[in-house]
Amino acid sequence: MADPAKILAQQEGRKTSKNLPTGIKEVKGTRGESAYVFDMGSMYGALVQEGLGTKSLITQSVYTETGKSYFAAIAQDTVAAVINDLISVGATPVVTNAYWSSSSYKWMGNNDVTGDLIRGWREACDKAGVVWGGGETQSLKGIINSGALELAGSAFGIIKPKTRLIKEENIREGDQVLLLESSGVHANGISLIRQLAEQLKDGCQTKLADGTLFGETILTPTHIYAHIIDELLSQGIEIHYLSNITGHGWRKIMRATPAFTYLLDKIPEVPEVFKFIAKHTNSSDYEMYGNFNMGAGYAVYLPAEDVPRAQLIAKKNGLKSWAAGLVKSGPKQVIIKPKNLVFTADSLNIR
């Protein structure tokens, strides 16, 4: 969904807000991007807000069918959605706030729900290295369906020293694209997954080829990349750009505005859950790579000479990584050579 602040900012003769306080200035080009950045003098500040989407409905279905609670997992998903966007500008996360709403406050009395949400959010904050500052819970009867939860959050971070700021104009021809593995589907393509679960005889309890259950695999919590990105920057890796591969799948690899061709020739083996989704929804490779992360949850754009060290750091942090390809001059597009796929600029509409 387009950012309303950015739409307003683009309208001729309109301003989005009053001036910032004296001594604080907006960093040009960050309004409506993955994180809003402002100059605070000795450092930059960064703000972001994100929502989980409909993954909570899968959680509720599995809970209803089996009695197993995965609410801690979707709490981490929500924190990850916020943090993984915040760190894409080079920010060190400092604090998160939570927003939880449902159709009734009755869910507050269910410890399987609230207890696990609290535990999951707290543990996710620990993984991200942030303080949980607080939040808001609301009852929205008539707006949210009975039994459903809406989860969202916000976060503040700092960029210090200022040289850690990552902006899209830093990306350049010859950069390598390093992909970091995902932990599963994360929180995207859930509408299609829910439709599929409804069509399967055993629903979320359907077994995959590797013996895992479909619903439980979908509810594997999203990986939080804060510590690895921080270590890459702290170790002097020259990161030119970062992309959180969420909605829009591998099309997000060309998220930066400048026109480049991203030529990828080494990619992850497709995880079993994506093979299952593709088979049972008759989805093509183009549809799958255009909407899911397909095993790669984050893209790092950096000079070729820094790739070996970056991969060692990824391995140290327990993540597989792939030196997938390079940034070339040419039209804005993503070419995935092993799959004979091309995503052109007009296939990505997130700005």
C-alpha cells in the first residue's frame, strides 16, 4: 500500500506537516520509504511502523484445530516486520511499541493468546536488541471480525556514526547482491496460503514431503536480521543498500529508485514449503518468485571484495548466504538466470 505521507508530499504546493523542531532536519528522500530518517545533529534518528497482516488468521486456525498456540511466533513476526525495515537504512534499533487489537477485550483473558503474545514480543525484542517501550490494545467490535487479531508495531533507531546511513543513491554498477536465508514464508503471500489451506482435506494439518505440517511450517517466525546487519557495518563491510524481501518477493531486489539490472545466477534451493504451495496452487515460478521470498529474506548490496568476509559473518550468525549475482548498468529489472525469469520495473509498484 502506498504511503499517504509520501503521496501528500508529492502533490505540488502541499506540505505533509509543520516544520520539525529547531535543530532537527528531515533527511531528503526518506519520507515514505522503509524508514523515515531525520538529522539530530550528532546522529540520525529513524522511525518506522509496520503491520503483520493476515498471518494471525493462520495462527487462529491452527489453535482452533489443534489447541497449539503459535501466538508467540506471530509476535516475533510483527517485531521482525518493523525491525527489518528499520535496519535497512543502517539504524541501530532502540525501542519498539506494540499495537494489538481485536473484536473484544475477552481475548485478554486467554493466556494462550495474551501470555504468548507478550512472551513472543519480549523475546523478539531481546533478539533485536531493543527495549519494549509500551503500546496500545484496543477492542474494535464491528471493525475486526470475531476471533481475529490485528498486530502492528513501531520502532525508533539511531544511526551513529552518521556514516552508517544507507541510502539508495549509494548503490552502484559492479556491486554484488548477497542474499541471506529466510526462516520460511515470513509474513507474505498469506491470503493465497489461507485459500490453499481451506481447499486441503486436512487443512493446516496437511503433511509436507519432509514430514512437517503445513500450518506449523507457515508459522515459523520471521528471522530478525538486526544483529547480522549491525555486525557487518561494525566490521567495516561497505554496505551500499539493503532490501527486506517481503511483499513483492524477489521484485524487491530492484527496490532502489536508480535504474540498474540485477543479474542473479546463484540462488537458494527452493524450500519444501514453497514447492508445496506452488504445486497445490498451480503457481508458476514467475508468480512464486514475484510474491514470496523463496528462501532468501534479505538482500545486501556491497563491493565484491567484501563478499567473503560478509559470508563468514553470516555463517557466524547461523545464516546461509548466497553471492547471488551483480548490479549492472541497464534497464531496471531483476533477471533470475537459473529460472529464466525477468521482472521488469513496471512489475514493482510500491512507491
